[in-house]
Amino acid sequence: MKCPFCRSDDTQVIDSRVSEAGDSIRRRRRCAVCQKRFTTYETVELRMPQIVKSDGSRAEFDESRLRVSFQRALHKRAVETEAVDAAIQRVVQQLLSLGEREVPSRQIGEMVMKELYKLDKVAYIRFASVYRSFKDVSDFHNVLKTMEKPE
């Protein structure tokens, strides 16, 4: 860690303390060259993977876009906001747990479909119709047949 005063690389940790919330560490440091003291904080940095779209382009993960997808599929459906928030967090946690730097958008779409299936079958069909580009009524019929099969 460089000293913010003299830019020396020679600094020492004098004291370390975990924050009350337990999510960061506060370190008191002293520069061996200029003897000035300063404080640093250490926290965990979680990086969401980049999204690889079907055309090959890449985009940063945007949770608000995920939320919009859920909201569109669930439009005028009686699903509690807490349940939707929990489903979105499960998708985000799945993405983080993959540990990948890039994830295909198709994989995220499949995660969303699984969550919508648990939340509301009509919303699931709405999302599937757009996501899988249904062409006619037979596509809807095929999805409904698979939903009728016992799990």
C-alpha cells in the first residue's frame, strides 16, 4: 500500500479491526519514510460476469434489465413484490456462484424461465413466447403439454 502523502511503498499496519457489520476491515497504517498515519478499508468486491449476447456482442450485467423482464412477464399477475425480489436475487446469486467472467444471455434466460415457472405459470408462458420466439399457436400448445406432465 502506497503512502498517500509521500507515495512510498514502505508502509506498516499498526492496527486492524473488523467493522461492526463484519463486512469490512479497517486498517491503521504508518509510513516508514514520512511517519504519517492513514486509514485503509478492505472490503469484498463481487464482480458480475459480462453477458455474451446471441450476436456475440458483450454487455455489462444490469440487474434493472433483469427486473424489467420479470415485470413484463408478470404484468397484471397477482405475485407479491417480495417473491419477485427473491427470484431476482436467486438469479443474481446463481450468476455469482458460476464464477465465470462471461455468461451467455441464453443461460440467464433459462434461469429466468425457471424462476418464473415457480412464481406464475402464465408469466412463464409469456416470457417463453418471446424468449423462444413462438411462431404460432402450436408452440404455445407444446409448452402447455409439457407443463401438464407431472414433475
